[in-house]
Amino acid sequence: MLINTARGSLAAFALLAITGTAFADVTVYTAGPASLIEKLAAGFTEETGIKVEFFQATTGQVMARIEAEAANPVVDVLISASWDTATDFAERGWLVPYTSPNAANVPDFLKSETAVAQGVSALAIAWNPNSKTPKPSEWADLAKPEYKDLVNLPDPAQSGATFELVAALEAQGGTKLFEDLAANGAIVAGANAEALNPVLQGAKAAVFGAVDYISFNGKDKGESIEVIFPASGTVIAPRPAMILNWSKNQDDAKKFIDYMLSDAGQAIVAATNLMPARTDVAANRPLIGDLNILTIDTEAVYAGREATLAAFAEIFQ
Amino acid sequence: MSATRTQPVNPAVLIAAFGLVIVVAVPFAFIVLQAIFPELGRGSLAAPFSRILDVLVDPRLIRMTGNTVLLGVGVVILSSLIAVPLAVLRALFRVPGALLWDVLMLVPFMIPPYIATLGWIMALQPRGYAEQLFGFNLAPFLFSIWGIIFVMTLNTFPVIYFAVSRTVEAVGSRYADVGRVFGASAWRSFWRITLPLSTPGLAASMLLVFAMAIEEYGTPAALGRRAGFDVLVTGIDLRVSDWPIDLPGAAMLSLVLVVMSFGAFLIQRWILTRRSYQITTGKPQKLEKRALGRWTVPVVLAFVVVSFLATAVPLLAILATALSRTISGGLTLSNLGLVNFAAILADGPGALKALTTSLSLGVAAALFTGLLGALSAYAVVKTSMRGRGLLDVLTILPNALPGIVVAVGLILAWNQPWLPVTPYNTALILLLAYCCILLPQPVRYATAAFHQVGDNLEAAARVFGAGPMVAFQRVLLPLILPSLLASMLLVFAVATRELVASIIVAPVGLQTISTYIWRQFEQGSVGLGMAMAFVTILITTLLPLIVLSLLGKRGSLL
């Protein structure tokens, strides 16, 4: 029995060693949707013959892996869901300066010397029309009695975009809006997907600050959900793509960025209901020009992040 | 008395020590180093101890620690209250449909905790399935400390049920019969003889449940945040997932968890070493179960209620979601269909590859931990080697390490640039992670079983000329095999669905079942994720049952 077990273990061990991953030409770590990177990788390999392996998780998990791997990093291209990452990594001197020839039609605020947006999402009100509540049009509507106990907010501590929305709205009108929401029974419900799910089933009527493309995708599948961009403004979350300076495959990594910004690459981005980074690529959804975008003083806002989060948590305690 | 005292070095002990160092000591050492040296990830030992103080003086630490203890103790108590009576009834009486109940109690193991929790949320939240079908919701209960304990208990009580029913069965009614002969009542001989003799199994499984409860992430994260109930694991996750990443802080909080689990371990060991529990003496024993008589109906009813709550409700909620075209469509006939299952089939290669990866990893993890667990338990219980206490400590350590911390420790350890070969970025790193996280299960079960095997059996084998390895293989291993197999089954089930460590250490481009499901959820495709979860639960439940019935071990195992 012991010998058989040992033999079995060895066989399983050998099997696993064979299935182990060979190192690819370009390794991409991405916080984007899995289907997007799958299609981008497949299209890129088809066009250039260069192999792509990717690791997809939340921004936090991607960062945890990069941090733990710091002694011997393997990532060539990083695509984060938060522009803050691009700024921070650039300050640390971890990024390779690169301007893709395909980035000519990417507006200036979506690129820097070391990073360029893959696509852009915006935050919106995601509202379930079956919820027997009136259709909201403004953030402040969700603090009205009609929505008592029916509003979810994604946690700004877990979602960078939500944090920027909170900061932008607090810069406009202080914390009163959030105090009103809390008094109206709104709750903070985990990360983005966790906040949306109860709205789909009808436990809640609306998400305050939902990531738009996830809701658009749900709507395409026939879910009863509407995406509303308040006229008073919202924040956008560009997804920066960057090349790490420890990469041993920088030329192939640059080609990947080029492909991501090509007509084909941006069409794939648009097909996942994200806004393409290039202004000359069409998409079947409201684009940056259609939205009233709130700007924040990034440096000051992120310097006060801990205090903002603590005050926010206090309000919704 | 141990027969191995004459032999200077027992090979079984050496193998156990080597395995434990690779699987447990190496990643754990790097977690401790990370807590001390904040810059360890960059290969620098600068500023040692600089982070320890500000983690320890954080006022939230006391609250999180208190909540964690409360949760662990609550889950252990409720699990015991449910599992022990059922297990004793199952072991000593002829319960109608016993095998069916065993299978139904096995299913909660196979349901990933985060999936079960999501199932409960979708069943009990306002306008959830319960409200759609029967007009009620239990949201205030679910999103509270009681809801968390309730859901986690339903996930973990089978550990105690199987351990206790097996040990009580092994104790049998023979010793209690002796008590009866000497005039004790049936109750009295149960309380004074059968139950005390079953202590090893009960204590070991309670320890496991406590460790599982304080280490579990999915349920407290999904339910606790809304109740304002934060535990150490959610605190650790926040430090690891919030930029700038705070690995030293997360490592420190994990060490608090380790201390807590170690305390529970010391209590268990104190209980086990107070007296002898040896009942397997080599004399043949006839297994005689009694009839339930007029208690048949209430007992069966108890089994029905428990397996309905633990198995049927989460499974039905998962199935309902998997069969819904849209979540917002609800449970109407026009909204039900096989769309999600068809989508899995359409994504055949991706889904199939994830399934094969996870199933082969599960089998490999079960074999490795089973072997290593049996050898380690043997070294600790049946030899008098120096340092065996240390081995015992190593086997309990991973119990308290949250998956995410094990993952970080493994990356720190195996991604060093000077290593000539490394399992990192191959599927082997996942195997190491699963073995580390799940090793305590076989060790605890095997330790309990060894405590019940009389020393004279091994001594007899040695007298007749068997070497220590042969005695282990031919005499001791077969005696503990039923317990060991049960724990290996558990390892298989949990390894095939492990999520937290899998996400962080999975080699680039490799998907497991759990990361596949998680990605569906993250993109808002809850139905697709649930369909994959349902298929997985079916496979991981049926596969072991088929294997066991082929081995003809079903009766002794379940």
C-alpha cells in the first residue's frame, strides 16, 4: 500500500511537472476582465507569432504578487485598473518610457511618458427598473426616501474608482451627501461585483458608483439593469498599461502595447463595453466626450486617502 | 513503550521530517522573516523589527482578535452540538438510510465556502429565492455574527460528524457492555465509557474546525463586512490587497492567528496525553449495532433537517442560479434554462482544462498529504525520537495560516533568483500550497487513530523480525487506513476548490476550477460561475464515492 501510494504520488508529480507552464515571450499581469486579455493575447499572437501568458486578478491581488516577486520579477507588461498605479510605479522608477506610434489618437490625459490607457471605465448609477422605484437621475436622488434601505455602495477601500468618486463628490459638497445616504439606510457592500449582485436579484434597487462596463455587459445578457450617468458629473477610471524596467522582453512588450492600441486591439476593448482609449475608435456606448467628468487634485486626494477612508467608514458604521 | 527505541534512526521519521521541512517549515520561515524584515521581498534585510510595533499597537487588532476567537469558538460549539449526537446515533444504532445520510453530510465538504455563502445570500436576502417562493427573507439574521456562525457551521460540522462516528464505531459497544455487566445504566456507560474513549477523534476534529473557522476568508468577507464584523483574516486580506501592499503587516497578523491556533493545539494535546485511549488491541471485535425502536422517527427527522440545511439549501440555491438566464428574471419558468451549462460546454477547452488541472492537483495533494501525514503522526505518537514535539508543531502550523499568507510565503521562498530550479511558475507550486494548507487534516486524523492502536501490535511485528518500515506498512498503516482515507478524501475535496492561495500563486496562464469560477463572478456572470460550481460539486462528490465503492471500503469509511 505504502509503495503503491508512493508510486501514485510520483506519477502525479511527473504529470504536474509536465503541465507546468513554459515561460512565454511576453508575460502580462492584468486587473482587467479575463475575456479582454484572452482575446487581446490571442489576437496579438495571431498577428505577430509572439506568445503571451497572462495572470489576471484584482488590482490588489496583482500588486500583492508583484510585491512578493520583487526579488525575482517575471512580469513584463502590467495593466492596472487604477491610474494611481502608473503614477506610483513611475515615481519608483520601475517603468520603461515608451510612446507607441498607435497612441497618436489617445488624448493627453490618458497617457504619460511611461503609461498609456488600454481603455476607460466610468462610474455610474446602476439601477434595476424592476425595483418599483422611480428612475434616479442624480447621485443625490439615492438619498431620497423612495430608496430607503435599497442602495449599495462599493467599498472605496477596495475599489480605487469608488475612492476617487467619493473624493470628487466630497470636494463638491462635503460629506453631507454620504451622511444622507447612510441615514437613508444605504450600505457599503464589498467590491464592485458584490455590490451589483443584490441589485440584480432585487434585494437592492441601485448601486451608487457602479463600474459601468460590468453593468452594460449584464444588460447585454438580458439583465434588468440601467446605467445612468448623472449630469452633475462622475469620475472615470483609465486602465494604464505599462512596461516594467526589469523586463527582459521589452521589444516584444512594446509590440504588445502597439497591438493593444491598434484598430484591432481597440475594437476588442470596445467589444467588452469599455471606452476605447483612442478617440477615433467607435463603441456602442456613451464615450468620454458624452460624460461630464469630475476632475480631482490627484496628489492632494491620495495624500489624504487614509483620512478620507476613515471618515467614510465612520459615516457608514 | 515503543519498539523503535532499539533502532537508532527510524527511516519513517526521517522521511516525515524532510517532508515537513519542505512543505511547512520553508514557507513559514519566510513569513516570519517577512514580519521581521519589511524589505525581504526585495532581497534586503534592512530595518528589522521596524513594523512590528505599529501593527501590535493598532487598536483594531484587539477587536479583530476578539472577533476571531468569538467566531472560532462559536463555530466549534454549534458544530459539536449538531454533529456529536448524530455521529453517536450513526455509530451505535441502525439508522435507516445511514449510507444516504453519510453521502449527504459529505456534500458540504464539496461546496466551496464562498459558493455556499453566496448561495445562502441569494436564498435569504430580500427578494431572494426564499422570498420569491415562500414570501420571507432572513437578511437581518444572515448579515450578523449569528448568520456567519450558522453558515460556517454548516460547512464544517461534517468534520466532527465523520471523526466522531468513526471513533465511536471503533470503540464499539463492547467496552460499554462491560459497564452494563457491572450494573451501569445504558446512559451511564455511554457517558462514562464510550464518550471518554472517543475523545481523541472528538478533540482532533474540534481543533480542526476551530482552525478552519479562524482561517476561513470567504464567509466573513461576504457576510461580516455588512455586519461591521471584521476578523484577522479580512484584516490580512486588506493589507495584502490594498496598495501600497503591506506584506510585513499581513505576516504579523498571521503570526497572531498562528499563536491562537497553537493555543488550541496545546489544549487538545493536553487532553490526549492525560490518559491512554488504546482500544485496538488485536482481539477481533464484532460490530453490533442496536435498533432504534420508537426513536426511529425523531432520529430520522433530525438527519433530514440537518442534511436539508447543510446540503439541500445551498445546492438548490446554486442550481437555481445556474439555471437562471438572468438573475433579475427570478424564478419564473420562462427565465429557466440550460444556457449557462451550454456556455460551459461551448468553452469546452478552457473549462475542461481547469477541471483536469484541479482534479489532478487534488489527487496528488491527497496522496502526498496522506503519506506525509501518516508518517508524521507515526513519528509523533509511536516513536520516542528527540524533536518529535517539534514535528508535531510543524504539522499544526499551517492550520492557522490563511491561504493568502501561505501563498505569499511560498512566493518569497521559491522565487529567489539564486535557486537553480524552482517549482515557482509551474503547477507544482500549487501542489506545495495545497499540501501545506491541508496537511493538518491527515495528520490530525492519523494521530487520533494511532492513539487508539495498542503499542503491543507493532512490538509483536518487530518480535517476528519485521523492520520498522515493514511493521509500519504491514501492521500500523492498515489499522489507521480507514481514518487516513477519510482525511485524504477531505484533502481531495478542499484542494480541488481552494481559491485564495490559488489566485495568488497560480502560474501564469494556468486556471484552476476556483479561479475559473471566481473570474465569472468578477465579470458579473454569476449564473455561469454557479453552473461551473455545480458541475464541480457533482464531480468531486461522485468521484471519491466511485473510487471507494470500487475499493470496497465504503462501509468502513463512511
